[in-house]
Amino acid sequence: MFEVFKKEIIELLRDRKTLFFIIALPMLIFPIILGFVAFLTSQASLKAEQQVHTYYIVNTQFSTVFSEEIFYHKSFKKYAGQKQFDSVEQLSEAVKEGIIDVGIFIPNDPKIAIQAGKQSQWQIVFNDAKAINFIFNRVRSVASKLSNELRTRALKDLGVDIRHQPALLTPITISKVDTADKRENYGEKLGALIPYLLLPLVLMGASYPAIDLGAGEKERGTLETLLLTPVTRSELVLGKFFTVLASSIACTLITVASLAIWVSVASSFVSLEAVKTAFNSVTAWDFILIFSLLLPVAAMLSSLVLAISIYARTFKEAQNYMGPLSMAVFVPIAVSLLPNMELDNVTALIPITNVALAIKEVVKGTVDQGAIALIFIASAALASLLLLSCVRWFKKESVLFR
Amino acid sequence: MIAVDKLAKRFKLTKEHKKNKERHDSREYDGYFHSVKNVSFTCNHGEVLGLLGPNGAGKTTTLRMLSTALKPDHGSILIEDDNIVKQPLLGRKAIGFLSGSTGLYGRLTAKENVEYFGKLHGLKGHALKAKCDELFSMLDMTTFLDKRAEHLSTGMKQKTNIARAVVHNPKVVILDEPTTGLDIMTTQTVISFIRSLKAQGIPVIFSTHHLDEVALLCDKIAVIDQGLSCFDGTVTDFMKQGGSTELNQAFLNLLSGNKHV
């Protein structure tokens, strides 16, 4: 078995294509892609922030204070054209045609309305489909400043002293006292993200060599030669399995290491306080625990992709099966992200979901040893079942000579 | 010595096969394709047996059963006194197998390929090195030992394949069309290799379509047609029964005679 393992590893290390996917891709390409996405996002939000909106106010005479505020606001520019608009419909048309960015419709004078005990209902007409949009918030902040001033003055006119006004407006306030420490809070968010990143890598690291070791050997005609040696089928399967497992773990470790390096490089330029606080409280023991939790998943996925690869007739057929499989891995991870999903005796038995939940618990610092033991047992049982089917398929003529 | 007795092997027909009833093969019935129905022959020490038959006669299936890759439905294969149908592991140790479809590991060098199979057969250390060196010089492989198999020429590959097939000192050597697609020089290498095995007293069974090779090498001939043995005997008997001193004509006569019966 060791000879098979050794030879497979040598062959794997000499295969540039697979090495590229296992080492180069996670090490360089992912940070580049992530960096590129971050760059584009920050550019987009910067652009949105710096954008100056052309505006048009219907009935400026009802609130000259507001009109002046907007006029001197650095993000707004008054519409300089000849056209006149006097309804919400006309403003909508103008926004659609791109004549203005935002239209503000003031139906009446708020000072008069408040005296009559009525609200003045203003309408802001703009295109709200963009993800990053500052228009509404900017208009609202100017309007609410004015609204607050009007209210303060009106209450004062009614004889309410300015010091009593907050209590009168909100007699009861409530605030949170959270028993969850910072780590638990960050852990809930970050801990859910980590399996999302790690588990597909485990699968990727396993599937590339697995295709080569099963279907690839069949296609090249070496499998028949291999089956004519006095090595038992179980030994052959185990040798191949450990190769796939090693590659899967190596792929994950390399990615995590590269991620750690890139995060530390990035944090020396920008301060990522949230990330730092969360990771500072995670001890080395927790890292070991996370890693050891990946082992059962890696073993399970390795045996699964190996079984698929042995079953497949050709390289291409094996690749066709891998596509839906990677989607199948995302589903249980998504399940673990559902609100209020927790690690218990039932969820500990659902493959992949169990490990995703357990990793979250580890990052949160609230891990239960019993549940982890259960995960190990469940995953080991599943992995050995899949390995057994590998051995069985390796003995079946209809699979080997399909 | 290897004795094959009443071998039979059938394969389940696929659904597509069952649908396509236009091309009916007489060996397709009961939902199975009866590839090999009854094949028997023997090959003694120091003998070379040529396995002949038209394409699709069941030669490769027969040889795959001999190599233990396929398990026969009926019959026995005796090597010395061991029935390798019942003990395939003994068979794998006793047989050296080479076919057109048995490939090499492209990313391993020629040397590593041969050594790997030696190790899988339990050879180690000095014994492995001595055996490999012997094969490398015998097959004149020293110039390309450290080249990756994927960069070797067809002839070099076939030499490596031969070394791989016999690295474990097999008691019987089985070759499935070993000269198909090879140039004259490499064919000659294969022929001299078969002769050296014969000189060592190792029985060799090889399937071929080249009857000149049969004339050159074989002591015995076995003919398979439609999954049935239709001849097993010496080359002289073959010519006598085929009614011609030309092997090609004798072969054709034998097959047509078989169809008349």
C-alpha cells in the first residue's frame, strides 16, 4: 500500500496541471481575485460618494431654508435648464430621461401645516435600483434637521422647555446588555464564513488528483496492469485514497496559510480591527481543533470523489460528475448558515453541515466536546462505507471494463 | 506448464444492445453476449503457443481471463498445479501479461515504471536492482531509462512494457498482439525476447494476426472462432488439418471448414 501511495504522490508532484490547481491557484489567484473585487467595490463606493446630483425642487417657496441648505450642499447641483416641473409624475419622467438625478416635491409649507396639526409629506423622486446610493440619505438628513428644528420650536411655543423635550418625545428608552462576549459575536459571523471558504477547497484539493487516479488510469490503460499485480484491491484503494486525502489537506493548508499571509499584509496597510479582535481570541488549540475537524470531511470527500472517479469510464465523464458534486457540497454549508442552526445530536449526524457548524462553534469559543466526538464517528463511518464501495467497484468487472 | 480447460465467459447486454436488433450476433442470447463459450488449450515448458482467430473471436477475453483481470463463468486455468480461477492471487504472481491496452505511467521514468511493478510484486533492495539491471541490458534500454514514459517512442515504450511484464520472474508469459503497430526493429526486439523466454523454458502464449511470426516462433497453435476452440495442436497438425503448407491458407480453410460443420 505504501508503494502505491509513494508512486501516486511522485506522479502527482510531477503533474503541472494538477499542481497548478492545488497550489498556485489558491496561493496567488484567490488573493488577486479578492483584491480585485475589493478594489472595484471601493472604487464604486468612492465614485458614489463623490457624485454630485442634479436636483429640482417643486415649490421652493414653501421651504426656503431647505432649498438653501440643498443649494449649498456639496453633493447637490441645481438643475440649470429651462424646463419646469410641477408634479411627481413630471419629476419621474425627468429622472427617467436623465435630465435630473433627484426631484423633491414639497406639497405645502411645513410651518403652516404643523400649526394645523398636520404632517407635511414630501416626496423624493430618484432611481433607487443602484446598490450604493447616497441620494436618499443625503436629502433625508437635510430634511430631518429642518424637521427637528420645526418640532423644537413648536413644542417651545406650546410651553415645553427645551430640556424636557427629549423625555417628552421618548418617555421610555431601551438598550441592550449583551451577555455574549465580543468573541461570540464575531464568531457567529466570521465562524460561518470560514467553512464556506475551507470546505470547497477540501473538495477541490481532492477532486483534481482523484480524477487522475481513477478514471485517468482507466483511460491510459494502466489500471489493467495495476490490477494484475498481487496487491489486493483494498490496498490499491487505500494507497490511492491516502494520496487524494493528502492532496486535499495540502490544498486547504496552503490556502489558509496564503490567506493568513495576505490578511497580515493587508492589515499592515489598512486596519482590520474586527478581524484582528476575532482572531486574537482564537488560540492555537482552536486552530488545531478546526484543522482536525477538516480531517473527517476531507476523508469523506476524498473517498467520495475516488469512488466517482473509479466508476467513471473516462476523464471527461469523471469531470462531468464533479460539477454537480461541488454544488451538493454547498447545500449543506448553506444549511449551516440558516438562522439559529446549532450543533446538536441531530445536526452532528448531517455530513458537512456538522463540521461547518462545529467550526463556527470553535471560533465562537462555545464548542461541545461530545458533539465533536459524534461528528468524528459519523464521518468516519461514512468515509469507510464509501471506501468499501470503492473496493467493491474495483472488484467489479462491469465497472472496470465498462 | 499452463492448461486451459473449457473456459466460458459471457457479458450482460446493455439496453442499447438489446434495442438494436438489426445486427444480430449468433452469440447474443438470453440477455447476454457469450464472448467465450468453450476454449481449451495447453502450453508446456519451453513451448510457444500462437493464439489465432478473426477479430472479435474472443481472443482478448480469453487472455484477460488468463491474466485474472476477468473471472471465467466456467472452466479452469491450471498453472503447474494451481487453479488460478480459484486462487487469482497465485495467478497474478505466476503470469507476466502484456497487451496493447496495458499502458505505462507517463509521468514516471522508464526505470521507475519497471521498479514500481517490481516493488508491487514484492521485490526489494538488491534483488530488485539486480533483476532490473539484467532486464535493462537485455532489452537495450540503458539510453532512455531516465526519460519520462510520456516522452518515449512507441518502440521504447514497448521495451519498457516488456521489462515491466517480466520483472517478477513469471512462470508463464502472455502477450496480447505484442507486435501490432510496431516498426521492424522493435518487432524484432519482441521476437528475440520471446525466443529468450523459450530458451529459459518459460511457456509463452501470444495472440497475433501475423502468421509469419507464428511460423517463426510457435511450436503450437490454438484457433478460436465465435468463442469456440476449433484447433489445438502442433504447427504440423495445423497445416495437415488445414490442408495447406501455407499457414494463411490453412487458417482460412480451417475457419471455413468450421463454418460448414
